[in-house]
Amino acid sequence: MTIRWLLRLAVLTALCLGPAHILGAQEAKPDASIVAPPGQTVSVDPVARDSQIDRRITRILTATGWYRQLEVEVTDGVVFLDGDTDRTEQRGWARDLAAKTQDVVAVVNRITVSPVMDWSFGPALAQVAELTRVAIAALPLVAIALVIFPVAGYAATIVARLTDWLLRERVASAFLRQVVARTVAVPVFLVGIYVVLQIAGLTQLAVSILGGAGVLGIIVGFAFRDIAENFLASLLLSIRQPFRRGDYIKIGDHEGIVQSMNTRSTLLLSNEGNHVQIPNATIFKGTIVNYSTAPARREVLDVGIGYDDSIAHAQQVILDVLEAHPAVLADPEEPLVLVDSLGASTVNLRAYFWFDGHAYSVFRVRSALLRLIKQALTENGISMPDEAREIVFPKGVPVVYPGTASPAGGAPDAQPSPAPVPTHPDSAPADPGVSATEAEGDLASEQPSLARHGATAAIPDAASDDLLDRSP
């Protein structure tokens, strides 16, 4: 009874699985180009003879159509395979088939591989068809990307403008606000790219892009170190603002009026009318002297008088000249005349005074004051001797007495030549005691004229990305 039920169960199972196997065989047709080892042992007879093995292997290999000039020889269970085929996989498949045949002891595979050169366009057309199929399948992803990318860009723009608006009252530098706004907006756009890659199933690529951004920044930083250094220096200078456009500054050996500053360099207009571009990194690391920060500016004049003259009298004379000049200021400090040093033939005095650097030219004021001090000292009988010099006569100084022959053997002098009469200072034409001569002009500062000259110069990208504010 049990055996009968088992037989019935086996029949039902066969009936249920049979159509499925048939359907699967119809749907999945094997590709003749795919080479796979035989799935099971090939049976001939319980004890197969060499001729039977030969016939069986020959029929199977011939049925595939893969082999040319095929010869199969079996001797004492050893199979010898000869012939030619197109692919290495087909050669191995023949060896595996012979090895799994019943009663085969060993296989000697002497089949050669000779690839056939196919000059047809079939493979290329197949690749084009495959690419076309992939492109058509990716059209929905492309459509989503075309929607997300503009949205991400628009969102980044809104974030940048909102950040700039929020910082407008807190950060005075427009350049700094722009840098901060872009720094905040870039992650918003990167999030859009990440979403697109996630939808496309390229998660690993998305992570690689986000991680590679930092590596790319390091590489770019090393490759463009000078450019990055100047950019960071311009950013810090915009924050600190040690000078503004129109200020008269000195940086190292260069001084002039500030014209503009971009992300690379700062442009100066020198006193000679030349435009000088100085890298921002050099400015940030160097010493900056800003003469326009405050209008009051102190200058120094050096004057030497003779040892026989009264120092106090000379100091008072110079002080009177300084106090009487309209360009000299009494605030923040009145003029001073101090003894600086004792020279070889002069007592060196140093005069300190303040003047308005915005209204007057330092060169013209110095000229006018030195002229007036020299005139005042001369009128008060105070000498200004030259430096002492030592004169050496290798052959000595000849002495000639009246009525004697000259050292050269000439005729005696009848009478000595008259000594030159020194010229009295009063006989020289007196300088006018005005605060400024016609040659000195009106002592006005030359900065306005230099600024007008600089405004007419055509300099590439001088004002297109100017990072400076105008002087108040």
C-alpha cells in the first residue's frame, strides 16, 4: 500500500514539474557562443570499448560545429584529440567532455586555437544597439537630472543672496560677504548633485565626488600656492582694511596713492606718475605706512651751525621761523629744535614740526622751511660752516717774501698781490621772506593732481573687481 502511494506521488510530481521544464526550455534558449563544461558523466555501456568511446566523443564534438579537421583516437581508454578551433574555451570544453566520458582513463588534448578574424560590422552594430538600449533606459534619469540641477542652482543662488543680505549690516567688506555667501551656497549645489547620483544608483560615485572635493582642494592649493596665498591675503586685507582707495601709503620701497585692489595685487600710483602693482601677500606680510590715516604729519629738518655760535640763539631763530610759517601746526605738538649731535665742524640741530599732510606737500614745505631757516640764520650772523676737510701738500707749502725771487726762479715780485676781499653777507641778494616762492608753488599737496592723472589711465581689471572702499 505504501509503495502504491509513493508511485502516485512520483507521477503527480512529474506531471506538475514537466510543463514548467518544457516552458523553461522554450523561454531560455542557450547561446551557442557560451562554452560550459558538460553537466554530467557521458555513459556508453557499463564497460565501454575504445571504438564506442571514439564514436560517442566524435559525434558530440561534431554536433557542436566548433571544431575543424577533428580527429578523435582512443587507445586503451586514453583519448587523443586533434583539430582546430576558434576559442580557448572551446578547446577546454572538448577536454572536459572527453574526461567525463565513461571509462576514459586520460585525455591528450592536441586541439589548436586559431582565432577567426571577423571583418564584419556585426559586433560594432551590436555595441551600438546596446548603447542605444542603455541610453533609452537612462532617459528618465536624465529628465530627473535636468530638473534637479536647475533647482539646485536656483536654491544655491537664493542662499547666497540671503547670506549676503544677512551680513550686509554686520560685515562692511563686500568682498568678504561675497566669499562667505559662495561658501554657504556651494554645499547646497553639491547636495543636488548627490541626489541625482543617488537616484541614478551611483552611490559610490556620489561619495567619491564629495570626498574627492577635499583632495582636489589640496592638490589645487599646492599647484597654485602663490595664487591662493594672494587670494587669502586679499581676504584678510578686506577684513582688516589697513588702507582705502585714495590713501597715500608706503609699502617697503614703494609709496604712492592707492588706486585699487583685486584678489591678486594692489595698485599704487607713485609720485612719479607710475602705476605699481604689489602682490597682496607681500603687502600682508610687510610693513604698511599709511600717511592718510590722520591729517597731521610730523617731519624733521637737520641744520648745522658753527661751534663759535650760540646754540640757544640759533634754536630760537629756527623756532621763530617754524612758528611763523602757515603750514606748521601747533597741535598735536608745537615745533621743537633740539641738539642732535656734535659733528666734526658743526653743531647739528634737529627741528621737529607737524603739518597737514592732506593739504600740503611734504617736499614743498621742507623746501620753504629750509630756505627761510637759512635766510634767518644768515641775517642773525650765525654761520653754517662746511664739513672740515684735511688737505695734504706732498711737497710742502712754498713761502714767498716780498722782493725775493719766486721759487720757480722768476723775477722778484715788486709787491705782494692783494688778498681777496671777503664778500659780506649783506652784499648778496637777500631771499624774500615769504612762506612760499614762485618756484615752490602754493605748497599744496600733489595728491589731488596725481589722483586725476591716475583716473585717466587705462589699466586692465583695475576697477572691475575692486575690493576697496573709497576714502571718507
